[in-house]
Amino acid sequence: MLEGCRSNAFIMFRKTALFFTVLSLAFVTLKAQNDPTQFPNYSSVNSLELQTPDAEGIDEVDTLGFYLDEDENVVYQSDLGGSGSMLFSYFKNMPGYGLYKNFDILSVHYAHGANIEADTVVLGNYVHPAKFKITSNYGRRRRRMHYGVDLGYPTGTPVVAAFDGMVRVSKANAGGYGNLVVIRHDNNMETYYAHLSQRLVNPGQLVHAGDTIGLGGNTGRSYGSHLHFETRYLGIPINPNKIVDFTNYKLHSDTLYISAKSLNAKNLNVSNTAEVKKTTSSSSSSTSSSSSSSSDKVYYTVRNGDCLSKIAGRYHTSVNRIKQLNGLRSDFLRVGQRLRVR
């Protein structure tokens, strides 16, 4: 009888201990969800309360009557790495592998921290993220740079991915950006979509050009509903107008040559913005290629899976011409090898 009482008492003790353990876990989970420093909860998508403008800091008004913000791209220390970073395992099938050093899902801006070589970017399939006109362009806004273009985009209107790729950042309250999505693309570019009212994708999610990634809004340092759109290469901002024809909602060209001359990964000043030269997609003969000046030369860095025929097809040239330009005696290529293709 005594043994039975001891057994029942032990069972009651275990049940009580289990109850308090579950209660403690629930309290910790609730506290983490309410802590803004924790990683956002992506199990559900909630519309953020739209920000209202302060009287202070308003400098000018664009053509649609939206207030332009000097601090739209405010960057906090946590956006540059350190305690604000969270690195995903970076696999070969992920965009930018072999070029980017990491896949950080919390740091807004990628910091390369190394010399950047010239590269030719094949842009691929493109879908315009928001078919509305520019209300504020790329360039200096009095005291600081505006590293993207603003499109007059109504709140709640779908925003789509510009190119195929993988979501790197999907973050609320990302400094001046507000609700922000950053996508790293198969073409090694990154695009930013800021001031969203809702984010509809998670970090690590694969997206195709034209997939809806969020809804237009007015979050962050924004004084009117619009989409802030940026294009970057290895963390360095490039004027989107160099890439996209915003009048006709299409690319200027399917290929971009990025010069390393004016790239500096440690600075984001306008003088260090990527120098971009558009290259035509039409085929050119060997005669015109041989007579082109040095400024028309186009180079390509060999990546995994590349071969001469694949590269020649991409740049509308021939295998023999590439071998001639580079003094190659065989078809063997090594990853990282820099080839002149024009």
C-alpha cells in the first residue's frame, strides 16, 4: 500500500514538473515574439501600420505630391553585419556562389571586403517590378545620395521580382527602408524592394521573374505610398536607369559590362558607384570585333559548368574567336579564368 502511494506521489510530481516546464517555454516564446530584436516571425504576413510624416525632415515634394525623404536609406550598424547578421549555409546551387562570400539573411547590405574585378553580367529574363512612372530618381538629394529610384506605387498593389533568384532578406523595420525584400539573382545582381506594406516571401525562398513578393506601401522613412527599387552588384549600388528603360518597362540590353575601375566595396559614395556599360545583344562579325577599340572589350569570368561553346552562344560569337582573343590552344577552362569574349 505504501509503495502504491509513493508511486502515485511520484506521478503527480512529474506531471507538476511537466506543467511548469511547458508554462516556462510558452513564456519564453511569447517574450521572443514580442522582442523586436528577434528574427521576424514569417508564419503569417501582417500588414504594418502605415507611417505618417513628421514635419521635420521634409525637404521637397515630387511630381505626384509625395514628400521626398533625405533619409530614405538610413543604414544602422546592425545592417552592416556583426550582431545583426545571420549566415545561411551557402551551397553551389544558390545564386552568386563563388562570387559572393556569404548569404546573410539579416544584414541589409552585403559587404564584400575584397577587390572587385570587372565582370560581364548576362541579365536574363526580366519582369518590371512595378509598372508605374519614376517619382524620384537615382542621385544626390542635397545632403546625401538616393541609391535607387522611387516608383509611384499605390499601397496594396502587388510588387514582383525583377529576375530569377533567391530571397536573401525579408525584414520588417529595416532602417529607412521599412518593410524590405532583397533578392540575390542568378545573374549575380541584387535588387531591393522597400517601403512594402506586406512581405510575401521568406529568406531562402526561390522566386522567378514576375513572382509576387510583396505589396506596395508606405512603411519606414516614407511620406507617401511608393516603391523604392535598387540594383546592386556585390553590395555596390548601380543606377537602375543604366539597366532598365523605365519608360517602356524593359531592359536596355540583355548584357551588362561592369567596370572595376570605379568600384570600391568599402565606400558607397556616388564617386564609387559602379561604372556600367551596356553591350548590345546583336551578333557581331570577327572583323568588327578585331577592329573595336580597347574600351569595347568585353570580358567574362569562367564559372562552374561553363564551356567555350556555352560562352560563345551567350555572347553571340564563336569558339574559335574566343580562343583567338585569349591565345587558347585547347578547349580546357578553369573556374575563375578571365576570358575576353569581344
